[in-house]
Amino acid sequence: MDISLSALIGIFLLSLLGSAFFSASETGMMATNRYRLRHLASQGHAGAQRVLRLLEHPDRMIGVILLGNNFVNTLASSVATLIAIKLGGETAVAIAALITTIVLLIFGEVTPKMVAALLPERIAFPVSRLILPLLTILYPFVWLINLIGVNILKLFGVSLPKNNHNNHHLNLDELRTLVHEAEGIIQLNHREMLLGILDLEKKTIEDIMIPRSDILGIDLEDSLTTISKKLSDAQHSRLLLYQDSIENVIGIIQLRKLLPYFQHNDLDKEILKQEAAKELYFIPEGTSLYTQLLNFQRQKRRVGLVVNEYGDIQGLVTLEDILEEIVGEFTTSPDAFNQHLHLQSDGTYLVDASMPIRDLNKALHWQLSTDGARTLNGLILNYLETIPQTGISFRISNYSMEIIHVTNNAIKTVRIFPDKS
């Protein structure tokens, strides 16, 4: 049967359109955002639901698309050959093959895929109306082709996973990167809070605890006058109560419960013991912030003492300390770190060496390593590998430092030259 030239050109153009359709379908389906699809599908979006059904078995979907794409490309090539013979005889076949390759590449592959990559949802949602019924009709062929392909791979020792359900699950590091890259979509303070939540699992209570040397408390060995003054000057709502040493801790005092005794001048040491008699809460070293946040919630606690493997108290951590890792510092005062950090007239800083490295980094926007030592004292001792003498100067991470005061085998005060060179 002799087919007219106009009919052949019509078939060629339809084949070219079919090639563009299948190329755009493949790219559009695979470029859609899976999480946005699930959100839209949960709201009843029919297009998103169809695409999700197809993506549940991507091997079948791609099989249908490739089957259709190869068919229309082969048909286009065959028709182009017939057109060439009609127009120029057998000598025109080679030229037709070259022209057909260029036309298919531009209009059947590159252009539709670029459009689909830029507008995946606008392509994927409508084409899914045709891909789904095609999958139903052509499934036996797709299944057979996939079976043959899998067995060929097995001959070369390649085995495919039974399902791909976990391919688009994000681990914590990937989710952290996703939040970082959400600039313009999520506000900066919200991104910081999300990152703070994700980092809770990586950080331990040693990263945020108040070191034992900095714990403020009430010693029952002091006079009642001294104790009353400490209570009235306290900047915290809870204070540790101990006798002679923190190792002999009695409990935690809540200052608001002592107000009635202050008003009637009835405060004495026995009352302090009674108010602090609540059972103490101890936290083992190495506990992650995420775990401890849940423990505080379950135990209905707000304060805990950190102990090492020998039961010795190492520090104190509060619920507020953990929450600050998520929402940032509660205080907006620029003097928040003045307890440890003092700016000098010459631009240098005198730093209490017990200052946590993380607080120093926050205060001065530095990047000193927090791996290993928790305090500036520990960082310097690890770096020098000896207890230094007063006056020694050195550099850590390109920051110049000078030892000002050493006592009891510990560095007490350090001068830091903040200019990084």
C-alpha cells in the first residue's frame, strides 16, 4: 500500500510529538518534589495522588515511558526514511537519518526535558492521566522486559533491591542540609530553631552544663547572715544546697518557696533542709540533649546534677539550658558573658579559663574547636600538653593567647588577642 507524502509527514510529526511527550513525562515525574507531592496528595489533589501511585513503582513507570519513547522514535526514523526515498531516492536516506537525529534530539529530547525540569508539576500532573492507563494496558510487556533485564543483570552478579521505599528518606545530616538550603522559604530564626532541634542528638549535656567550679549554691556551714545575703543576691530561681562540699549535696532550693520565711524573719537552716529535701536528680555523663530533654519531661524535672562513672558531680544542667540550644539565648543582654569575658582598653580580652569554649565562640563569633576539651583551660592544656607558667604566649587556631594567672595546677586567667591573622 502506497502512503501519500502528506500522510507520512503527518505520522512523522505525530511521532515527534509522542517522543516529546514521553521525554517530558520521564523528566517531569522524576523531578517532582516527593514531600510536596505527599502534602498535596494528603489535601486531596488528584494529580499528586496519580503521580504518587506511579512513583510507588518507578521501574514500571519508566518501563512504560521507555517502551513508548522507543516505539515513537523508531517509527519517526522509519517514516523519515520513507519520506527521504520519496523525495530523493535511496541517496537521500543518509541525509534523512542525520536530520531525523537532530530533530528528535532537539524537539523530542532536549527541549521537552528542559521544560519538564523547570516545571515538573505542571508536566507530571496532566501526563499522569495518560501514563496510568498506558501502564495498565502495557503492563504485561513492561513486566516481561523488566524480567529479562533483571535476569541479564544477575548474569553479571548485579542484584536489585526488592523495593525502593527508602530511597527518598532523609537522614539527619541530609535533613540538616535541606534546612540550611531553605533560605528564603523559612525565616532565619525558624531555621536556627529547626537546626537546634536536629543538633540535640549530636550534643551531650557536657556541652551545655555549668561546670562544677561555677555552680552557685548555699553552704550550710556558712552563717545564717551569709546565707540570707546569698539568697537575696541570687540571680537564679534555684540554688544548690550542700554541706561543706558539693559532694555532700542536700537538694535544690526554690527561692519562691522561701519568700514567706523572709517576710516573717523565720528563715533558719532547718527550714532550708526541709525545702531542699526533694530527692535529687542525677544525670550520667554522655547523655544526649535529646534524651535528657525527654527525661526531664518524663520525670517532671527542671534541674539535674551531672555525674561521672564514679558518681562524682561534674556539673549542673537545667531544662532552660537545653531549650536555649533550640530557641537561642533567653537573655538579650550584651553582658551575658561578662562573668568570664572582660574587654580591655587595648582591645584584648581577659578571659576566665573556666569559660566554656562554646560560650567563647558565641561571644566573639569565633570557631575554636569544641571537639574534646569543653573549657578554655582544657583546650590550652591539651594544646600545650603541660601545665604552663605565667607569661607564656602561644597561638591556637591563629588566635594569640597569653597565660596571666595559674593556680592549683589549673589556668585561671588568659589574655586573648582577638585579631586573627
